[in-house]
Amino acid sequence: MNQAHLFVDISAHGFGHLAQAAPVINALTTHAPKLRLTVRSGLPQAKLRERLRCTFDHLAARSDFGYVMLDAMRVDLAATAQAYRRQHAEWERLVAQEARFLAGLQPTLVLSDVAYLPLAGAARAGIPSVALCSLNWAELFAHFFSAADWAPPIHQQMLAAYDSAEFFLRLTPGMPMTDLARRRNIGPVAALGVDRRQALRQQLASHPEERLVLIAFGGIDTQLPVAQWPRASGIRWLVPQGWRLRQANTTDFESLELPMIDLLCSVDAVIAKPGYGTFAEAACNGTPLLYVRRQEWPEQDCLIEWLHTHARCAEVAAADLRAGRLQAPLAALWQQPQPRPPRPTGADEAATALLPWLAPVAPAPGDRPSVS
């Protein structure tokens, strides 16, 4: 057979979709090292290359916008509604355009996390496709807009696109997705980092009692007023370079030149919003996590419930976070017993489901792989 070609569409709505897709792709290429890979994403190529351990062609484009965000915690519902109405007003044209693009690219399989346009285009072009994620935009759309009189036709187009895939691999933890006819459940997906805390402390000239706390809100810009926080004795904050903080108790984490997963594995705690990538990686790497809830984000409930079962974690109020009242919550977090970290089995499970299309020996015509 010809060389198998996987086309992967990765949403640029934050970094969490890449954190889900990358371990699956890495597992796939372990089993199919000659796999040709094309990745379409609006994420920076450097971020993709940090996560993907294989060669790939990058198409710098977006096929979804997910939600228009005011910041990492708040959705701009009016702008999001306008964007969805504008997109679906020309849905047929967009699907036909996507089908022509995919037919020209000729992939063996399309994998999407978690845009639905590539799935609809693949179906129109007669190319098999699979979706992968802990959420889907149709379920979120129904949560926010189901009462609007203009919403039902859009929601049905979303569901039809998702159901045109061979199956939807629903990650653990994940939203219920009861509306999806071809849902298949798999385990957690998370990269495992290398513990570099000794080298990290040497690089920072950190004394043994100092705690290193990573503040990571993903790829959606949000800045906390750290400069106005009360001095927290014995804590160094690792913050994004874009915050431009020049204090003795802060360090830009980009300057450390560590892969983010190794940094997460090497710190004493992470402060974050509920998001699949950070939650799953913190739990699987045994890193304590302090979180602040997002404003009306329906995915967060299943993530928080799972995290409390599998990790040292605690919630902090948004007002306490902004005011920097964190020393007591962190001290309590570090007193919690450490549960056994969950095993991130989902990447291998997803790879097993996808390999029948991509392995060196092609399946017989009409064959379809089964997923439990």
C-alpha cells in the first residue's frame, strides 16, 4: 500500500487540544514510524514542535474558533453567537471548500481535536475521519445558546458533522456527550514529564526551603496583578514572560528553556484554571494543583470531580487569587496526602483505534476497526 497519511486538525483554542492530540500522535508514530503527518493548527509551530516527537508538515490555519474569550476565565457570549451565526450562514460553502481541500491533500485518515468542519469536509470527500477530545463544540453550544430561536439548525449541523466521523474518542475525564451517536470512551491522555527539580533549583539559585509555584493559564491571555500581591515568604512564582514582572520572587518560565511538561513535573505546585491539559498532566505527574473556577464553563465540573479523586488539589476563590491570598491555601494543599497518580492509558488506546487505517498493512476494503 502507499504510505499512510494522517491529517490532524488541532484547535488553537488554548493549548489543551494540543496537550490531548500530541500524546496520541506520538503513540501512533511509535507503531507506524513511516507515517506521513500533516498538522493544521493556528498554534505557533514552536509549540507544536515542543509537543510532537515526529516530523510533520504544518499548515498554519484555523478551522474553528471554539469560543471568543474575554480572558482565560470568561466567554464573550455575544461575540461567540455572532461568530457561529456568521459561520453557519455559509456552512454549505465552507463544507464544500473543505472537501475540495481534503480531496486534494488525499490523507488516509482525518483526525480532529475538536473542530467539526474537517469532519464534515472529510465525509463529503469520502475520507474516513475520527474526532478526539474531552469536549465538543456542539455540547457547549447547546449549553450556552439552546434557548435562542436561531440556534437549533446550527446545533443540528454541528451534531451531524460530529456523527459523520467513524467515531468520537471521548477522553477521561470528559463531558457526557450523550448526543453523539458514535461516542467511544478511552482513558486519560497526558504527557509524562521528566523531573528536573534539582537542576531547576540550581538554575534559579533557589534555597532548599523555597517552593516553586507555576502559574499557567494555557494559551488564552490572562494576567494576574502579581506585582500588587503581598510578599509570600518562601515562594517563587514562575510566570509568563509576557507579564513583564521584574521582582525578586518571580521568574519568567520561558527563560528556563524547559519543555512545559518537564517544568510542570518539577515544580511544587501549579495554579491554573480548569482545563483538560493542565488537570490531566498535573494528576498523572503527581503535581499539586490550586485552581480557580471559570465563569460558566460547563466542562469544568467533570474535570474538577476527577481531579479531586486523583490528585492533590484545592479550589481558590477568584477574589483571593487576584489579591494574592495564596500562602494559606498552598500550605494546606501541600499537607494533603498524595494519591496514586492515574495512568495515562488513553493515548495508546486511541492509537490502537486508529492504527487499522494507518498501519503498514491496509485493512481489507469495507473493514472497519472496532473500538470498545
